[in-house]
Amino acid sequence: KNVPSGFPRGFLWGGATAANQVEGAWNIAGKGISTAEVVKRSTNRKDFTMNQITKQSLTAAINDSSTTTYPKRRGVDFYHHYKEDIKLFAEMGFKAYRLSIAWTRIFPNGDEAEPNEQGLLFYDHAFETCCKYGIEPVVTISHYEMPLGLTLKNNGWAARETINEYTKFTKVLFERYRGIVKYWLTFNEINAAVWGFNGTGALDDDLPNDQKMQLRYQALHHQFIASALAVLQCHKLDPEAKIGCMLARMQTYAKTPAPLDVRAAQLQDQLNLFFTDVQVRGEYPNYMNRYFYDNGIELKFAADDEEILAKGKVDYLSFSYYMSTVTADDNNITKATGNFALGEANPYLTSSEWGWQIDPVGLRIALNELWDRYQIPLFIVENGLGAVDELTPDRKIHDDYRIDYLRKHIIQMKEAIQDGVELIGYTTWGPIDLISASTSEMAKRYGFIYVDQDDEGRGSLTRIRKDSFYWFKKVIASNGREV
Ligand code: BG6
């Protein structure tokens, strides 16, 4: 057999956003409040952790209408700029645009019997605009948010009842967008469930650590079931559509060749691949039984859960990739100063301004590993560099650092394709500047398109093409030959 010469024909080049990070318009056209809209902006950039919420701070947030303190309420006003923004994506030549649906536009509180027509109309128009330019929408059903009503009523995904609310929501989407949306994703970075509130919509701050993890893994189990049911529903309602899972892939390396470090890295890897093991293979892997036993976690399975998981296997695997990590045995640890880098500093890599270790070759490794393990189509649905951009007096943004980051990753993607990996697309994170998921800053920019707005929400919201805009346009036009 021949070695592929490069990116396949029909490769889905594009960009990805999430409703709560771009749309704004948080309280109009019948929309309810979402869990993302009660999370505060962090003011200390170096102290990176995924911002969480406590029972106490939730009450304060509900009674506060500020869009400065809670920036995901304002996003970058995509709700009113979507035509202009999608037109700019089309100008770059996008083949695909990954966006998410705000659950609260469709079911404001989560538990209504009927959907909110005004909310659906917004997505009708967004998809029509994509279609006009020949851009394939890739739709995340739930991206780091859910109706706050379901947090108050069910403690989010902690309760099994939330599965029914999600299934009601997905049915509306599959019926309405049959033949329009060909690529669905059930949950963004489903592994975020074990990180806390953003993933589960469950308040667990006052629980001791063991109970916290018990709650999160049970909430995750409910998401697995909801996801598998959505796969079955989608296959039935729109057999032409493809539906996938989405993992925040954390490629990790052993700190040294010492067998204990290698074993620690292997376990770390399993704890990341566990999520896709369930969603791609349709069952919990054995190594998790040991992990649950060691950590005193006992999951409640309903009678037909195993069957649902076995039947509801995904069609493709999508993932985000930003960085790699280093893992050491407990006795050999020196923590990285970076933030998301939940482990050791890698002396062979440089980091972003936010401490994320930049590792293009790690992407090739991740692609090969995922392909070897699962043999189903892979889709990179997030990758990019969060950086501070400077607007020059003549209103330009010379973001060569971003071009450099993306170029190196694209080169490694091509290597992986030549290694034999089936990769169907690449949507970079935040093609237009947006609100950061973790810290809700505006200053952490990923876009090819600059948005004139600062951390306090001041600015004209004008869109400006950065240098990377013209570069990415060439990459797409040449199907990855010119990088
Ligand atoms: C991913 C999320 O984890 O990383 C996105 O799916 C997020 O929602 C992206 O924006 C980058 O993270 P951050 O914190 O820099 O916005």
C-alpha cells in the first residue's frame, strides 16, 4: 500500500467555539441562565485552575446581573455578529465550523416540556449561514454548561433524572437538524466531569475528597449513559449523521526510565483514556475496577446500563490537544510551575504564557496511540495557542508566535497521516477571540480574528483580521501543503 502524500481530499479544516464563550445575549429571547454564567472571572492569571463555584458563591451570582464579573454572559456577542463572523470564517476557506448549542436557549430551565422556539431559530439561522458558504457545522451538544435549573433541582449530573432531560433535548436537536448537521459531539471534554462543576454542573465543594470523587464518577456515569442514548437516538433519527465523543487528550511521558515512573505514567494515561475506552469500546475497562476499589468508589449501574453502553458506541473520536505532561512516581515528584500542566515540567519543551507546555510531536504520538487503540476516525476539534496580542497603532496584529505554534502542529498531523492514522479534520480552538473557559479572561486570545474587547468588557467589539488569518487561509487553500 502507498503512504499517503498528505491531507486527504475533503479534510475538514476549520475552527471551534463554545456557545458560552462567544454568544453573549445571556438573558434574551427566552434564554435561561446556564452553569457557565455563574462562574467568575479570575483576576490572577498565574494562578490557573479551572474556576469553580461554591454553594455560597452561587447565591451571590444568581442575585448579581454583572457581565463584567461573569464574562461568559457577554461572550463576544456572536449572537448578534454571527453573520459577520461566519462570513469571515468563509473568507479563510473554512470547510467546517464547530459550535455548541446553549442548552438554556432551547430548554431555559432544563425541565420544560416544550422547547423554546426562539432559541431554536437562532441556530436555524447560524446553520443556514454556514450552509450558504459550504461550511459543515460540527455541533457539540453540551460544552461545559447546562441549565442552572438542573443544578438547583438535580445537582446537575449527580442525579440520574438528568439523563431524561438531556435525551429530551437531543431528540429536539436530531429531529430539527436532520440532514443539516452531519457531525455531532455529545459532550465537550467529557473527562472534565472528574474536574468538578464545569463538567458535572454539580455542587460538591463542601464534600470531603473521597465523597467528591464518588459524586463525580457517578455523575460521569450518567453522562456516559446519556451520551450512549444520544448515539442510539441519532442513528435512528438521522442515519446519515455521525456522532462522536470528545476527550481532552493529555499525552503524558514518564519522567525517567525508572520502571516506577513508567508505571505511574501508564496509569496516568489509562485514567485519561478511560473515557474513550467506555465510549468507543462500549464498556468500562478492567483497570478502572482496580482504581475504583483502591479509591473507595462504588458506582450505581441501572439494570440496562451495560447494554446501553455496549450499543451506544460512537462513530468517531474527537479530541482537544494543547500540551503534554510529565508523570513521575510519587517519590520522584517536582511540580511544574505551569498551571493546566498537572504534573512535571518537561525540560525539553517551552511553555505558553499560561504555562501550557508546547509539544507538537506529542500530537503525532497522541494520534498514533489513539488510532492504534481504537481504529476509528479521529478528529482534532481543538488546538491552539492562548496568548496576549498587541494591536498596533495601524490596527494590525502580528501574531507570528501563533502561526509558529499551529504550523508545527499541522506538520506533525501530516506525519501522523503518513503513519497511517485516519484523521478527518482539524478545527483550531477559538478562530475568533473569545472568553477563556478556565479563567474567563478576554486577554487570553486564540483567534485568527481579533475582537476589540478587554477583560472588563470594554471595547467596540470590532473584528480585525490578524496575520494568522491570511496564513491559515493559505494553509486551507493548499490543503495543508503550504504551511
Ligand atoms: C478546552 C475547552 O479545554 O480548552 C475550551 O474545551 C477552552 O472550552 C479551551 O476554551 C482553552 O482553554 P482556556 O482556558 O484557555 O479557554
